[in-house]
Amino acid sequence: MPKALANYEESIKSPETRKTYDKFLKHFLAYSEVTPDQLIKMKTSQIEELIISHIVKLKKRVEAQDLSPNSFNVAIAPIQLS
């Protein structure tokens, strides 16, 4: 198991939090069209671009009232944790 993934899993204590974070991390990976293994091998600048693009998409969803503003930070948390 890659160190980043092990650190991610170890830092989440609550099963419910893990379930929620996993859901939003899967959304990020699907949006980015990469696997965790591919993401780990990417350059930092490429990862930053993916994250910024994803944040912009989430902000647009909040503005369109397709995503609760309260969910925004939860959607970003697993990315920060990874």
C-alpha cells in the first residue's frame, strides 16, 4: 500500500467519516480521470491543476445550488488529507 494511502486511511478514525471521505475522494478521482496509483506518480504541478479545476467545479455546483455550501469543505477534506 502506498504511504500516502496508508496515511490517509490511518488518519480517519470514524467509520462514517471514512465513508464520506471515500465517496468524495472517488468523485475527485473520477473527475480527474486518474487512478490513485497514477495520481501518486504525477508531478506536483499537475496535481495542483487537477485540484484547482476540481475546486472550481465544486464552486460552480454550489452556485448552481447543486451542492450544499456546507458540503464544500467536506468534499475538499479528503483531497487535503491525501
